[in-house]
Amino acid sequence: MLRSSNPVLSRQDAFTPGSPQGYGQAGGSPEPQGYHGYGGGVQSPTSTEGRMSFDDVITKSVITIGLVIVTAAAFMFGLMTGVIPGAFLLPALVVSGLVGFGVVLLVVFKRKVSPPLVLAYSVIEGVFVGALSFIFEMNYPGIVVQAVLGTFMAAGITLAAYKIFNIRVTPKFQKIVILATLGFAAALLLNFVLSIFGINLGMRSGVTGEVSFLAIGISLLGVVLGVLNLVLDFDYIEKGVAMGAPASESWRGAFGLTVTMVWLYIEILRLLSYFRR
């Protein structure tokens, strides 16, 4: 059974092949390996929707990541031109962040991946990314382009290293990355809750003002964890294709990559702002 340490791809039945079923007694042709689908029965990936493929994942990733970029760019353009009033900036940032998190949970816990929900996440997250990028861009002109280039360079170098050096993800590596990621998220959540009550742990610095070495270290750790989660994404997509997962699982793979890429972009954006100061 194949399970992912990536929170987005970690459903027990994601990318899990079924047991091969023979047609009959000796001499009969073996049935192609099936897949335990979300409906509970054994499905043949070639009989209904076909198999998951790298081309499918790439195509759907281009769609989801492209939606994030287009929505973010449109929202930033609207703010810069006054089409979207500046008073909407903070509410849009907060609401899109909360709603986007809720959609992530819906996608993760649904037994069958929902393409409309994945696309909805991309649009909602695009608003969040656009609002956050606008704030940083107004304080540090040119930083958004630098962060976008940095994000795609990091993803490209990670993918190249994964393929060239034939990186193999071991169970120990999976466990370390997932525990570190959960710990990182929990620490930031605690920091956010305490900041509401005026308690500053110094884990995050504001958009402007002084920067602590702790804040820089946290962002560096976030970038490293983002890259390591990309490795997990690549590994489990590769295994899903090799094990004949249904074609619909391409949406889950694209969703996982999109979530990781957005996280990586935000950490790089914040880190660049620290250095720009």
C-alpha cells in the first residue's frame, strides 16, 4: 500500500492499487491490476477513466497554478488601478486565507477528489496571494517578480535533482519531513494566536520594521520544508503513475503541487523582504 507523507496526498486510499484478480484457473489470462477506488470496489484503471499519467498531472498543474497566478495578478492590478477599493485589501486577505484553508480540508477529506473544489481553491488562493503580494510590492517594488522567479527556480532545481540524482524517498525521510512540517505549522499557528493577544514570539516580523534572526531562520526553515515537500509530491506522483492510479487522481497530484508551490512562494516572498531591509 502506498501512502504519502504530504498532508494533501496522505489519504489512506490515495494511489493505492488493488490486488490482481485472475479470470479463472491456470492457463487463463491474468486480469490487469485493479485499483481500490473511492467507491469501495475494485476498479480497473483502463476500463472507465484510464490511468493516471505524468502528462495529465502536468496539464492539470498548469491549470491550477495558472489560475492562482492569473487571479493574483488580476487582483493586484485591480488594487493598483483603483478598480478594487483599498478598503477591500485586508478583508480579502483574511477571508480568502480562511476560506482557502477550509477548501484544502474539504479536498483532503473527500474520498473522491473533486476537480471543481481544486479549481475553486486555485481562485481563492489567487486572491490571497494577490492581496499579500500587493502589500509586499508596495513596500518593496519588484519583490513579487523576484519571489515568483525564485519559486519556479527552486521547484525546477528540485525536480532536476530528483531525476538526475535518482532521489529515493525512504519511510524515515517521509516521517522526518511530515513531523517537521506539522511542527512548523503548529508553531506558526501558536505564534498567530498569541499575536492576537499582543504576545510576540518573534517568529514572524511585520511587513516593515526590524527583523529578528529568529524570523529569518523560520522563513529559511519554511523554504527548506517547502522544497522537501516538493520531493514528496514528485515521489508520490511518480509512484501513483507506476501503480496505475485512476486518471482522476491527477487532480489530487496537481492540487498537492499547487499547495506546496503557494507555500514556497509565500516563504520566499517573506524571506526576500527581510533581506531587502
